[in-house]
Amino acid sequence: FSSYLNTAIIRFNERIERDAIDAQRLILLNMDPPEHTRVRGIVQRVFTPRAIRALEERLRNRAHAIVETARALPGDSFDFVTQVACELPLQAIAELIGIPQDDRAKIFDWSNKMISYDDPEYAISEQVGQESAMEVIAYAMNMAADRKQCPAKDIVTTLVAAEDEGNLNSDEFGFFVLMLAVAGNETTRNAITHGMHAFLTHPEQWELYKRERPETAAEEIVRWATPVMSFQRTATQDTDLGGKRIKKGDRVGIFYASANHDPEVFEDPDAFDITRDPNPHLGFGGGGPHYCLGKSLAVLEIDLIFNAVADAMPDLRLVGDPRRLRSAWINGVKELRVSSG
């Protein structure tokens, strides 16, 4: 099966030009070995256990500052998505690769436009989404060029500065940051939002979390949220799968949202249970070469933000139902009104 032939996102209609699909092949998500193996081997330096541990204390402080700022907002309620859920993933990416924190709003805006083309509320065309993607790439390429000119002690320099085969060229770095803007930002933000909604609609689980802070909570939040609902692969040869005949060239849908509620795998799959163990969910992918590079960072962010919310806003309550993003593959929430009073 190939990610490269038709890319990983299930988006085909009569208006999509082949050039629009082919342009996405430079993103790691849509590569096949051996090119995927080469690029992943380089960028995984960003996500080593040592690199993530080095971020933990700074992100913990940021998580508490985010929640304290939200608690101090005037008014009877606030939007959990924009004031809490989106902030830590954005700040973590900025911290990780050296984007100035003041620029994180640009990344937030660009990533929103890249994934919101199916939602009529935003009235965003696919062209605007493509333009936003190019803005991210250009921003990242400028960062790469700057580090090549003036190396620094940061991740960008590690990835791009040396002119040999063990580093990314400027284009590759641009597409890596583009992937981070969605895979490292949108997904974690939506997991945090869905997790908060799940806690506030399952108050016994929120009480359990505040009391015991189980280490299994983040994995259940990701299973429950399944921020990426579906991807696809294209068959490179005739084969059989699940008793079905797949022909070479057929596209096969991978529906993570269904798999994560499979009664043959999970006991009481529709229950939100933060003590669930084992929890073999597919929220980070199904293993193999495309398994989520940033899993350890995402789990850390989820743990840190919910610990901060439990400490500073233990009596948080829902004010309204979530407003969901219309999307075929992102399980997004546009707004979640809550009150800390």
C-alpha cells in the first residue's frame, strides 16, 4: 500500500486537479520508502525522549500560565478552544523549533485556513487553504535560510545547517513545518478540547481525574477524540484484506474513528474511561512507518494542560454545546464555551 500515489487524505471530487494532489507529496505524511525513511530519520531528532524531556518544565510552566490567564478573563464565560486548547500546542511547536512566540498566531491562522475548506461558516476556498500552506512553507524556508547563514543552538540549525545528506534542504524543512502546523497543532488542540468536553459531560470521570490524575488519561482522551478520523492508502498490487479483494490502484479507507470504538477490541467502547488499560487505540496511527512521530509530545501536552486545569479551575463547567468543524477527516471543534466560576 502507498501513501504517495494519491496521498493520505481522502479528498477526491471533480474539482480537484491532479496538480493539487501531487503538490502534497513533499509532505512526510504522503511519502513512501525509501524517501520517507530518509526524511523521517532526520526529523525524528526533534522528538527524541531527551528533546521532549528538555521541554517538559518549560511547557509545564506555560500550561499553568495559559490556564491562569483564562481564569482571569473578564465575563461570565470564555472559549476553551482559543483561550486554552490551542495555546499549548502552538507554544510547544514554537518552543520546539524556535519560532518566536509572538508569531504563533500566524501559525494558528494559517493552519485553520488549511483545514477549514469544507466548513461553510468560514467560506474559505481551497485556493485560500493552498495560499496559507505556501505562507507556512515560505516562513519556514526563511527560517532555514537564516540558520544556514547564522547557525544557532536550536533544532532548526540541527536539521538544516550542515550541507550534507544527513540534513534537510530548505524545501524539505518548509514542508516539515507545514506538517507540524497541522499534525502537531490541530490534532492536539482538538484532543484537548474533546477531552475537556468529555470530562465535563462525564463528571464522575472529572472527579476521578482531579483526585487521582491517572497516567492512562491522555491515551483515553486521544481514543475518545480521535482527532484524525480517516486516512487512505492506495494498493500497489492485487491483494486480499478482511475477506475483500483489493485490486492494484484501489484506494482503501482507514477509519480510525471506527477502529477506536470497535467492540471486538474495547470493552464498552462507547464509555469514556480514563483508567482504561490496555488501550490499543489507533489515535496515533496503526504502527508501522507512519506511526505518529510526535506521540510523546502530544501525550505530555495533554497531561500538562489537564493537570493545570484541574489545579486552577477544578469547578469548570460547560456553558453551551461544542460547535464542531465540518470536515471529512479532522474531528475539529471550533468553539467550546465554559465558565470557571
